[in-house]
Amino acid sequence: MRLTLLGPDAPPGVAPAVSRVGPARTATAEALSAEAASRAELILRENARRELQRVGARAYRPPGERAGLRDGRVSPRATLAISTPPSVGAIVTFRNSVAADITVDCSRTETISAVVKAVGQRVAIAEDQALAGFVSGAEYSALQQELDDVVFPVDSAYFGAAADLDGNERVWVLFSPIVNRLTPPGSSTFVAGFFNPSDLADTADCPASNQGEVLYLLAADPFSVVSDQVTPAFAVSNARGTSAHELQHLLTAQQRVILGDGDLFTNLEDAWLSEGLAHTAETVTGLKLAGLATRANLNLGAIRGDVSSFDAYHRANFRRLGEYFAQPTSTLALGNTAGADPGGVPSLRMRGFGWLFLRWLADHFAPASGGGVLSGSGEEALFQELSRGGTDHLSGIANVERAVQVLAGPTQWADLFGEYAMAPTVDDDAPAQVPQRLQIPTFDLRDIFSGLHQALPTTSPFTVEYPLVETTETLGASTNRMFEFDLGATTARYFVLRSDGPHPAVSILLSTPTGADVPLSVRPQLTLVRTR
């Protein structure tokens, strides 16, 4: 692309000064350290999808449910001891289809023997006996209380109810070294946990399935028996936000595949939207825990009132957002060309894009009221629509357009993105001048990043006051400038045009680098917002 700025007094016959606007900022060290964990989670689910497709696996549905499905063929409930309400101290056995190299194999015979450590009304916590005894019963009980009272009800309200395939009326949270071993020794990051779609498969097709609801969490390993050191305190802290994240993946998969009669390997959500929803689960859980409302323009002081909860539910999302802000023109916002996770640092930026987009979407298109789980809106109605994907289990852009249409009338992705793309640069910048639709009503982004910069000045991407990359140019009667830059699909380049005072009109032209019109097939949008 080329953006040309010409004032009426620009010297005639003098070629404009050309600035080649290249990539904004390179990946930060912290982003590079986090890329492996970001990549592993999605690779695991993609591997599970491919394996389920390879074996032709069908979703498990308990006897008596949806009579007539699959030509009347249903298999018995799981034969493992997880199909009755558990009791503390009981030994339960789980199957595991995930190998240390993140491959998924329905024919794996590995089993996990675990002890039930805490049982609530909605969640049961189990500890793998292969790496046990480091977390106290009191710590597990406190975690179970938070999962029961906040995480599970918030996620369920936003993304739908659990199907209870195994009949135990609870979701299992399993702390196991099978998670620890997914991270190679010496890594600067770690795999925090996962949900395995193969657990929704019928054991007749995928024998390693648990035919139940299981979340797998990083286990405490203070003496580095299986992995680099994981302290008991860290294992419990990590489980808070990770449980909210992985529970969303589980609930959405069940809305589409089990309760929605969909397909295990073709009806799951696109990577960018799936991760945006899962990171939203972390955010809304954190807000609920702190008693905060949506659309309240929360600053850092509000969401960081409880530092441990901020670190568990919010901090990583602002870090991912900062990575997206640092490369707004080259982020693979919708995944790679196949719509899948791009892996590495681009995955972090994709997640930051998806998370902020969904926050903006909920702030403007979800019901403004309705007795929601969080005060400030009834936004769970929007997320329930996105979770289900409608009767056709739509994904990605089509799912977003459909969900907005249900709640607010017909709309097109180009219109949604055109408004959303302006929000990062104008949020809380002279709000009286900026249209409300271009704001992020729930968060004061500039205050949050400014505060994180002050608190974490040497931690990327908080090393700058506001990480969004913008190009600033002063306008005047003699303005004569030209900017050339690359622009990826569903991305934006931000220019801040300032003036020291009144001046005649300055023309703004968007073209190709040769000066030709941008092809209509590219669907470019040039948006001007006056903030002063």
C-alpha cells in the first residue's frame, strides 16, 4: 500500500518524501519464551482431530439419550471407575491417548491411577499417583471452591452446560505429569494444561477415550522428577486461569458435538475464534471473582486490586494483546492460510487479536441488560451463540456474522472489522470526540498499559507506555509525504495526523506502490477519526 499526504502548498514537481514503513517491532524475549506453550495446546487438539478422523470416531452419547442416533447403536458408559459421584480418597482410573511428543493415538493403552483430593457440586479434583503428595488437601479444597463457585458457573453461563457423559455430575480436574512431560527440559515456558477432544469419542471407535469431561493440568514437581521444577504453589495458581480456559474448550466442543449432534472433527471452532473465546473465559471469570462489571471502563487499579487474581486471569491476555499491538500489520489474525493456528509468536498475536475483538464485540453487540452473570450487560447471550455456532455449527467469520445477526441484526465482517480496527488507537483518547462504537467500554486500555509499564518496565511488551505501533505525521499547507507499507489480511496500519493549528485541506490518497488504484478484491478501508 501507499499513503500519500499532499497539502495545497506542496512544491509543484517535487516528489514527496518517501518513508518505507516496515515491520513494527520484533518479537520480544518473553513472547519467544511463550511460543512453545501456545503452539503445543493447539497442536494437541489438531492432532486429536486428525486421529479421530483417521479412525472414523463418533461422539459418545450415553444410553437412553438421543434414541435412534447412529442407527440405534450406543456403547455402554465408560468402563473406568469415573461414572459415579466421586468421594475424597477414592482411587479412579483414567485413560490417556496423548504421548509425550503431543501425538494422539486412540489405541494407546496407558492408564492413569489418581486419588480424588477434593469434590464439589460441579468439579472434582484428582491427583495422579505417579507424582503426588506435594499439594496439601487444604490447597486443593480452596481451588475446588473457586472452581465450583466462580469458574464453572461463569463458563457454563457464557458457553453452555456440560453434557455429563460419564454420569458423575462433575467435571474432572486432573493434575498429572502427562502434562509436565509435554514441555522439553530447559524450556523457558511450559504447557499449562489441555482439554483432549478424543475424550468425547465413543470407546468403540477410540478405546483411549474417557467418555467424560476431563481437564488435564500441570502437576506439582518440586524435585524435577518429570519436568523442570514446578512448585506446589505454582501448580495451584496455574490451575485457576488454565481451568477457565480449558473448560471453555470442553463446553464449546460439547455444545457443538454432543448436545448439538455435530461431528467430532469437522464441527469444532476455528483456531483464532476458539482461543479468543477461551481467553475471554479467563477474563470474565477474573471480573466475576473481583466483583467487577463489564462496560465500566476499568483501569489497572480496578482489575489489579487482587494481584494474584490479576496474574491468574488477566495479565497474560494483556501481554498477548501487547504482542499484537507491536505487529498490527503482519499479525495472522485469522490463523494461517488454512485457518489453523500459525504457531510460535504469531499464535500469541492471533490470540491477542481474537481476545480484544470479542471484548469489543460483546461491549457493543451483546444485550445491554438482562440479568447477566456480570453486571453491566447480558453479554453471555452473545457468547452462547458463538459457542454453539447455530444449527449448522458455523465457525470463524461466518459464526461471528450469524451471532451478531441474531442479537443485533444483519451485519458484514468488513463493517465489524472496520470499526473494531480503530478501537486500539482511539480508546479513551478524547472520548467525547470519538464515536462510542470505536471504544472498548470495558477497559481503559491506555491506563492499563501505562500502569503495567510503570509496574513492569523491563518486562516485554510493557517496556513502552502504550505498545500499539503508530506512525505520526504533522500536517500543514506544505505537507508532501508518502508512506509505503505492507498490510496483511484483517490487519490495520495506524497513522496519527496532527496539526499545530488551522491549515488548508490536505489530500489523503490510498493507492498501490505504483500509484494505481487498490484492487477492489483487496477490500481496503480507509477510516478517518477526528479526536481533537
